[in-house]
Amino acid sequence: MFFSTFEKQLDGKRRIVVPQEFRAQTAGPFDGVVCFPSIEADCIEGGGKALFDRYNQVIEELEFGDPLRSALEVSILGGMAQLSYDTAGRITLPEVLCQQFGLTDWVVVVGLGDRFQIWSREAFQAHRAAQRTVARDGLAALRAQQRAARLSAGSAG
């Protein structure tokens, strides 16, 4: 699983050193990662074969010609790049993705369990603040639901 957050410098050739912990998670028949524009945020999403297989399974479950299937195929499969590690553990990010998400100098690589995201540093700071608010509010609501369920179960018995 991909964990933690790393700040990395993107060099002039758009190369980034993938954290060793992340490289270990993508070991397999292909020595590298797949990356594509994230559907849920303004960043690059990436991972190993397991992530590719997971998205492909979701796509395959939809009927051929289904508008959602077509949208996922274009967005994920059509936007996907297979990026190999060089001897220093770097990948070269596609120019189109760097331009799309404003990746020019410092980037943030964020582990999200079965996948990771690559953000511009400034965009990630704003995203992280917004996500903390969502997490804080969501956790408070979840706790309130759990308390209400316990009280309801206690008064029913």
C-alpha cells in the first residue's frame, strides 16, 4: 500500500524520483507505474498493476456502449501512460500531464493506499486543507450517527 506524503523536485526533463516505498509496491511484471489524469481531483493518479486491474474491472462490468463506460475508457485508459523506472528510480512524467496540472518545479506525491497522486505543491496545500475539513465534519457526523444508533438500540431493549 502507498502511504505518506513526499515533496519531490521535478527536474528539467520532468523526471521525479519515486519514493522507494512506492517502488516496492509496484514490483511485478512491469518495472514502473501507470499514471493518468485523476477523475476526482486536479492531479495525476498513479499506481501499479493492481490499480490498473481495479479500474479495468470497473470498466469491464459496464455494458459496451454505456456512456459511463465510454467516459471511463477515455478518461482512464485513453489518458494512461506506462512509465518505467530508470536506474535512479525516476519516472518521466508526460508533458501533457505536467501542463494540465501545472507541475513545473516542486510536486507532492501522496500515498492513498492502493494508489498515489502527484500534485503541484500549491494545489495540494489547498486540497489538503479542504480534505481535512471534509474528514473532520464527516467523522463528527459518523460519530453522531453511531451514538444515535447505540441510544436507539439501548432504548429498544
